[in-house]
Amino acid sequence: MIEFCSLASGSNGNCYYIGNETDAVLIDGGISNRRFVERAESVEVDTTKIRALFVSHEHYDHVAGLKSISHRHNIPVYFSAATYNALSRRRRPQDYKLFAGANSIKVASDIEVFPFKKHHDAVDPYSFIVKVNDSYIGIITDIGVADSVCVDSFSKCRVVFLEMNYDYEMLQNGSYPQYLKERIHSENGHLSNTDAISLIQNHSFSGLSHIIASHISAENNSHSIIEKLIEPFANRCCIELAPRFAAGNHYVIDD
């Protein structure tokens, strides 16, 4: 059995849960412990199984609650050294470990986490592929461009939380200042709808079963646009748009 759920996704906070019958991990801790507990309880996620919390980068929407979540639930937090050093002292958890480069981390007997470098405007940003039993679950968000390392990681995934941050026309015609538009659209910004769709079309694992559209902009995207773009894939896999202010569906599937 494998299970997975978005507990928060977007610029207001990010937190993703992946596990099996006995163990689980979190990717990012960008919401308060109170919201983390409320959302986990709302979809019957068992927080006592969590063995580690991995941090992708130091931006507030990925680290806002990680210290309290770690402390309240006795969960060690994994960082790259540069990401840890980029945090203010008040945000650094007491129980932490450092990972080095793309070396995998064995969290439990049947859970292994594979970090990979990504393009984003942070000091040392990573995305993660989590191997649960024999399946790979990707958390690929906050990524400006899908380079060869990203493509290779994505192509293994049975399940993927994939960023569909913005619609290009909405971004260009929206109210954001020009510098912010350029930052979002840059190679160190976010993944657009069209870039995400291209990744699915050209590099999907043959056994891809679930796509959770993630980190969706509230200002520069719309669910109707994403739903139209992703509709052609609905006959081959389950599709969800991760909500911004609530937990998404808690999936429990056979591996």
C-alpha cells in the first residue's frame, strides 16, 4: 500500500505527505502546526507514522511551520547545509539532519528519498522523489525549468505532485509589477501550465497513475484553464488540483 496527500499547496504554504502502512515522510512545512494537525485530521492522515520532514528551500511558504511541526511531533528535519544556514535562528529546528547533494536517504525499511537539484531563486533548492515500496512519488514544484535531471526524475514517477503555477497570458496581462512577472517566468521561477503539460506529454512513466496539479497561483492561473489542458490525460490517470487552503484527497492505493 502507498498513500499520499497534499496538506497545503501554494504561496500560502506547502506541505505534502507520502507513506505506506507503517511509515511516512513530509515534504516541506510551510503551514503552522495547528493547521497541519487540523488538515491531517480532516482527511484521516496518521501523523504518528511520519519519520522525517524534508525541506526543499528556505522560502517562507515552505518553512513557516517546520520548527513547530518538528517539535510537536518529534520529527527530524532534513536540509541541505546551505538551506539550513539560510534560515534565521528562530526558524531552525532543534532536531535536524543534513543531506549532501543527490545522495539518497533511507528513512524507513521501505521509504527512500532522492533529492535532486532544481532551478529556483533560492540558495540551494531541491525537489524530491520518494520511493515507497517499489513506487516513486515525485514532489516537483517551485521549479523554473525542467532540465535533464528533472526530466529523468519525473519519468520514474507513478504519482507526481507537479507544479502548474501560472498561465502565461494571465501572468503577462495581470497586475503584478514587471520585475515579478519576469521572476516568475524566468528559469529560476515557477513552472507554467504549458511547461508542465509538455513534461507530461513527452516524459511520463508508462505507469503514471496520479497527477496532482500543485502550487497553483491564485492571481495568474485558473482551475478552468488547467482542467481544460489536463483533460486529455484523464482517461489514463487520476487528476486532482491541489487546494490552497485545505487538504487535498488522501489517496490510499495498492502498490
